[in-house]
Amino acid sequence: MPVIFITDALIFILVLMVFTYVFYARHYEHLRTPWHAVACRPLAMSAAIILVIYIVVGLLDSVHFHPKLESTKSSDTTYSTEVTSLLDLVLDDLNKNTERTYSAPLASYSFAKEMTDLSSGKQIRAYARLKYGGAHLDNPELDSLADITKKIFIGLVYGLSVSFVLSSFIIFILSKTHKIRFKQAFNKICKNEFPVAWTAMIITISITLISMSIIYNLSQYYHVLGTDKVGQDVLFQAIKSVRTGLLIGSLTTLVMLPFAVMMGLMAGYFRGWIDDVIQYLYTTLNSIPGVLLIAASILLLQVYIGNHSDDFNSIEERADLRLLFLCVILGITSWTGLCRLLRAETLKLREVDYVKAAQAFGVGNISIMLRHLLPNLMHIVMITIVIDFSGLVLAEAVLSYINIGVDPSMNSWGNMINGARMEMAREPIVWWSLAAAFVFMFVLVLAANLFSDAVRDAFDPRIRQQ
Amino acid sequence: MISYILRRVAYAFPILIGVNIITFVLFFVVNTPDDMARMQLGMKRVSDVTITNWKEERGYDKPILWNKDSESIKKITDTIFFQNSVKLFVFDFGRSDSGRDIGHDISQRMWPSLAITVPSLILGLLSYISFGLILAFFRGTYVDVSGVILCVIMMSISGLFYIIGGQYLIGKFLHLVPISGYDTGLHAVKFTILPIFIGLIGGIGVSTRWYRTIFLEEMGKDYVRTAKAKGLSETRVLYQHVLMNGLIPILTGVVVILPSLFMGSLIVESFFAIPGLGSYTIDAISRQDFAIVRSMVFLGSVLYIIGLILTDISYTLVDPRVGLN
């Protein structure tokens, strides 16, 4: 039985909007050209591949449902009260295989010594065997290294063969679309002669496929990134956190976009008292320190949730509301920058001849704004969206650290860092939770930064002229 | 000039009133004092008597906007709005929900904040401007390209990583300076080195790249070409013309944050246990002390607006093309 959270619905609306934009952009030369310029940049396209992988994981995690319970009677099916997502199904093994407490990456023994009963009835303190990590080994102390190497090798072979098949398929498609023979297309790929950065894309796809297959193969037998305090697999947590990061980065922009565009357009076009009011509004909001406004609002939400705890069916629903609320608040604190840019640009554009002509013909104000001004502001909107994304992903971690971020029950990189922070004092230190969160976040943010650089270079008219 | 400043200050007042109303609505209308009391005292099983007592102790039992039981002027002054929000305008912050004098706390705690933020700002400006200038000087070469790539990588790393990693590496592993804490007087120096240094590293990526862009934009202008055509050396053009003109947007960008330095940095202060205004705010947030959060929102807004006014003034001082009107 499907469950649709508000954020799920919004994220699919966003996906729909992106597809509509792609269809729209295909037909217009002035949009196709800059996107083609982006596609020709190898670094940007490699980053795009990484982003797509993150987005696929995030979308899989956004399809929620109540799983079917195996009932004794075949006639009526009952549903569990738990909410799971498609991603949970894919990663079911990782989710279920929990240990008692901390264990290091790829370990077969627990991290700390535990009391165990011997068969003779005596108790000793020793490193206990893990329930799942390396459970297939008879003598992990001797075999584990050789076994891990073997598993990595098998994963490598699988990954290589899959990426080989996929690359040949891409080259085959390319040869068909460019009307050349397969061998010619292959040579062109090797020499990097296609204008679009196909070579870089194929290399990136292959590398990610190979590393994913190695990690997958290892994760069947070990905890690749160890386990946390309650014995949950860190790799699973890190993957589940992808959705939160993506949502914060994208929904915030989606929420604030209508306001920023409308206000910016109106202030610049009508001027006079409307301009004064809007300027006053954004200066006031801007002058409140962002973190404090977020903190105050989250405090208030907590009070609200505390007083209305009966209105929520599940913890997930509550966490989801808080996530949405956080996006709205982040949107309120961040729309002012875009609004100011749009206002300045509209002020310039309204003096241009074609706007004057439209006014002379008696075109209404609203259609002038929508038909003549808005399309000419879209490049600013586009650049702002992609540049803001990475900053918002990083902000989530910081906000969760001060407990004004997403709900503590939600999987997020910020919560992982927050939970693992205290373990730095342990000897030897528990570093894997922190490392996993930072690496996953770093890869996403780096990819977003590289991609946004390319988009800015392609769309910013000031840079394009040079 | 004086009339210009006065006019700018007059413009600032409506904004402050707006901020005040927003915080008032957030803290007293959206959530009533009853909700706050319940939150502080525990969610359920709180008797009405304890809630009334709690509100009475903090003066939250008064009417919100209009006290019809009082006489003459007290109809307005003896209300929550007047007591808790209007008084902020004269920087009378009142008492925190736990009973401490907020104004006194702020005057005590701003010094540790300044001890971190002021050196960070000065050292940061010096190093970022030099890095930006170096990259701009070597534009198009491998130095520039690898520098920019390094910047992008560094700005993609979470700030928390720099703090946690730096604390571990320098404080615990190398045992150079204490990990966290604070001391009075000159002893404070050894506690401030690490936060300042880490703040410096964390800002390199974004700032260096931004300053490089500013300098490159400046280098593309006509006067630079003229200076080169006159036969001036590359370094002379860079230091005398590009640097001086590039400093205008950089310094005016810095002026706006100058007053906010009092507020300190939330994250850095709480990680390094520095008793400044940043950690004061964080503590208030986690203890859900609404009075302190409200005061800090107002104080932050005032400082930001002062920053805006200073920016406008500094523009008119630095750039003669900007008029006083």
C-alpha cells in the first residue's frame, strides 16, 4: 500500500518540472546552445553522472509504502504499520544485519572486548565474533585478509564486465546516431574526438560501476564501513542519508522560487511603492541572522509538535513535516539574494525597446512580465539554483549539529556526524561513521560545485562574451 | 555628510520595527506563553498552577497588546509587547527564562567572541587577498589551474570536517595546544590559536576563488591595458593598480560584517567551548530559553543594519562616483 509523504510529492513534482524543462529547452536554440556547451565539458559531465547516481538513490528512497505482511489467510492481505521505501528493499540485507555495537570496517571481531561464556562454563573477556561480519570464515584471523582480497577481485571482475557491456552499448548507440561504423565510433571515443564529453562520461560510469560492484560484493559478507553504536551498518545509514541531503538542497529552492521570482519581477517592473514595500520586506528578513531565525522557527515547531503529538500517525510523518518546515525556513532566509538580483535585472530590462513596444501596443502588465521579462531572467534563476544547492547540503550538517536541523530520528549526514562526534575521544578512535558521512557529503557537494561552475559559465552572459 | 548618515539611520528604524514585530509574532502569538511554559516544565502532567507561577515569575502573565485593567499609560506599557519587545530598542534585554540578566551576560561574553573573530578576519583578509593575487598573477598557467581546483575541493569539504579533523590532529595527536576551553587575559592566546587557524583554513576555498575573480575582472579593464602600454612592469601594475582597485569591493564587503563580529561564530565557539556570544546562543537554543534567543535575534539585526549603513558610508568615501543622494 503506497504512502506519499509531502516531501515525496514535492520531489516528484520537481522531477516532472525538470522533464518539462528539458522538453521545452530542446526546441529553443538559445537554451540548447548553453546546455550543449555544458555537455562538452568533461569535468562537468563526470560530475553530472555522479549527481544522477545520487538522484536515483534519492528517488528510490522517496517511493514509500507499507509492506505487505505474510498473513495466514490468503484471502485478506494485511499491511504493516511500518513505512519502507524501494531503497530499503534493495538494501534489505544491510538494514537487517545489525551487530550488537561498534565494529570496525571489514572486521570479523567486535571493536571492544566482551564477556563471553566458554563451553566449559568459565567466562573470559575477549573480542567476540560478529554475527554477520565475516561470519562465513572459520578462522578470520588468518583467512580474513585473503578472503577480502578475493572478494574485491571478484567484485572487480563483475564490475569490469558490466561496465564493458554498458560502454559498448553506449558506443553502439553513438555509432547509430552519428551514422558511423562501430569501430570508428570506438576510435573516436579513444581519441576523445566527440564534441560532447562522452569519453569522460564512459570513464566515470565505469569507475563508479566497478567501485559499486566491489562494495556490493564485500557488503554481502562484511560491514564495509563498520557499524555504529547500536550496531547498524554505517554504509546503509550513509546511503539512506542521500535523500535528506538532496531534498534539503532542492526543495528549499523549489519552495522559495515562486516568491523570489514574483517579488523580484514586481519590484523591478512596477517600481514606486510596490518596490519600496518589497525592498523593505527583504531587507527586514535579511537583517535577522539566518541561523537564529531557523533556530527560533524550529523551536516553535517543536512546541507545536509537542502540543499536537496526537495528529501524527508515525515518527516518519513527524520527521517529514520537520524536514519540509526546515526547507521552508531555509527558503525564507535565502530568497532575498535571488530576489535582489532579479529586481536589478528587471529594472534594466523594462527600459529595453521590445518591452516599450509591447507597452505601446497595449499588452497587459502581467503578460509583459510573463512573456517578455521572465524568459530573459531565467539564466539568473538557473545559476542561482545550481549554486545554492551545494551550500544547502553543507548547511544541513551544521544545522543538525546544533540540533536545529532535521529530526534526530531521520537518516542524515548531519545526524551521523553529530552522533559520532563524541566517539573521537575513544581510544582507539571510532572514525568510520564520521568518515563515511564526510566522504558521501564531499562527493555530492564536489560534483554539484563542478557542475554548477559549468552551468554558470555557459549561461552567464558576462562570462560568455569573453 | 552628517545629514546623509542621519537619513540612513532614519531609514533603519522601520526595519528594526519590522524585525521586532516578526520576533514578537514568532515568540508570543504563534506560540502562546502557555505553550512555552509547558515546553519548559515538561510536556504533560503540568498543573495549571505551576504554569501560572512560571508565567508570573517572568512577566508573561500580562495581556499581549492591550491591558484594559490598568490605568492611562499603563494600558500600553503593562503588556507583554511593551515589556519584552519595545524595551529591546533601548537595549534593555530583561532577564532570561532562567533568571539571569541578559544585558550583563552579553557585555561579559562579547570579549571572547571578539578575541576569535577579529584576528580571524584580519589574518583571513591578508592571506586570502595574497592567494587571490597570486592566482590572478599566474592566470592561465598550471599554478592558477591547480590553485582553482584546490579551492573547489576545499570549498566542497564540510566546515565540520575542518573543525573535527583539526582538533584531533593538532590538539590530540600533536599535543601542541589545548583542544578546547578558555582563559582570561593573555592566557587566552593559546586557546584562540586553534579556532582561528581552523577558521582560516575553512574559508580559503570560497574566499580565494572570489578574490581571484575580482582581481581578474579588474585586470581586464582598460586602465590596466593603458598602464601596461605605458611600459609599467607586470608586478607594478598588479600591486599599484589592480590591488588598489580590487580592494574596493573586498573592503566594502568586509564592512558589512564588521559589527556582526560581536556575535561570534556559533559553530566554532561551541566546538572549542569558548564562552562567547555564539556559544551563549547555542546554549540558549538547546535549553529552549526563548528570552535569550529573542534578544540575540534583535541584537543580530541591529548589528547587521549598522553594517549596512557603514557599507553605504564607506562606498561614498572610497568611490567618488557614488553620490550622497
